[in-house]
Amino acid sequence: MKALDKLFSLLALSCMWLLFSLPIITIGASTTALYDSVYRYVRRDEGYLWGTWWKSFKGNFKRSTLVWIPFLFFLLFLLMDLSILRQMRAQGLSFSGLYWVILALLALALDWGVFLAAYAARFNGRARDVFRYSFLLLTVHPILSLEILGLLVVGFFLLLMFPALIVFIPATLFWLSSFITEKIFRQHLTKEEQQRSNNKEDE
């Protein structure tokens, strides 16, 4: 029964993430709320599903929006470059090297997106702090970051094969990646920072 409850929670959170991300501008707050809810409710059995989600969405809306709008423009820029380079390759023009560079940057950006959501959900600070520290954690722990990227790649191919899994995969990916990101966070917290983090959890 506990396993079924977890599965239902992941399903519900994925659907809530999709619904709250539809206006696009709210995708930052929605993604932060997804990580926060997966960490607090699914992993730690804290609070209630809707209450945990809504509190995180509302509380992180302004900062997460300031973080994710420029990040989404960066993703869009990479996707446009990738599309142009793919068309040029199809026409026989030799840009294969640059194509793979842009593809690697896109993969790195998606990996960074997980760290952005995780850091915004777990720690206080300004939008620029979220950008800076999440990127530092991403680069300082390349092996663990690659593990998260591996989860994203598996999720991407599962969606290609079974599109209906869109109502399940988002929360599942964040649930699995949270075990990695929390491991990274614990390596860098001082006693004072641990106390601040605990205070945020108690808010």
C-alpha cells in the first residue's frame, strides 16, 4: 500500500507540474515546487500533497520566475541553433563538430536545470545566488552530475517510446535525482548552513 501511495503521489505531482507549467511563465515556480514536493512529501512524508505543492509554488514564485525566464531563453537559443545546424547537415554542409558541441551544451543546460530547481527549493537566497551556486555544484561534482544527466536521457527516450508516460516521468525523474542532489548538498553544508536549511524546512 505504501508503494502504491508513492506511485499515486508521483503521478499526481507530474500532472500538477504539467498543469501549472502551461502558462510557460510559471514553469520555474512549478519545477521548484515539483522538486520540493518530491523531497518533502514523497521522500520524507512531510505535510500533505496539495498543501506542500501550493506552499512551495507560492513561496518560490517570484525568485523562481526570475531564474527560469532567462534560463528558458538560453534553452530556446540552443534548440534553435541545433535545429539550424541539423538542417545544414542535411544539405551536406560540414558542421558536424559544431552540432555535437551545441548538443552537449543543451545536455549540460538540462542537467543544470535540475540543480536550479533543487537549489531554489532547498535554500534561501537571491536569484543570482541560485544561478551561481547551482552551477558551481554542477561543475564541482561532474560524476554525480553525469548520473543525473543519465536519468534525464533515460526519461527522454522513455517518453519517445511511450508518450503517455508524461504523466509519470517528471516527478519520477526528480524523485530519483533528489537522492543525488541531496548527497551533493550534504557535502557542502556547514553547521550554520545546515541550521538555515532546517529553518527553511520548518517555515
